[in-house]
Amino acid sequence: MEKTTNTSPNYLKGFNQGYQLAKEVPEFFMKDLPKTQNKPRIEGIVDGMRQYHHERYISKQKSKTPKPSQNKAPDKGISRN
């Protein structure tokens, strides 16, 4: 996520694991993680899971928006001149 600038190897590994975990096991919730504070690996896992869910939400929103029709008014070959 953009709020975190921690790029330690443990954070990055956790981020990737969290992303994959959210993707492969959707029923796993972040509340199931240990309540350890300020651990780069745990922070990475949580952020990775949030990133996956955020991207999935954005993808669903884009698919719900109607696309403008290309042929709203068919051309009948009549001009106003």
C-alpha cells in the first residue's frame, strides 16, 4: 500500500505472502493473524492482503459501470441542410 515506505526484505516477503494468501484462501481474515505490533513481516502480510482486496474491489466496480453505447442514435442518412 502507498502509506508504508518500509521496504525491508521481511516486509516485502510478508507483503507477497499476504497477497497470495488473500488470493488463494479468501476465507482467511486478517483478524486470524497474531496480534504482534510493529513486526515488518506481519505488517507486510496485512498490507498485501489489503492490496489484493482493494484491487479486487476496484475491478468489480469497473465491471459494474455501464459502458457507453457506440450506436446511441443510428444514422439514417438524412441531413439537415
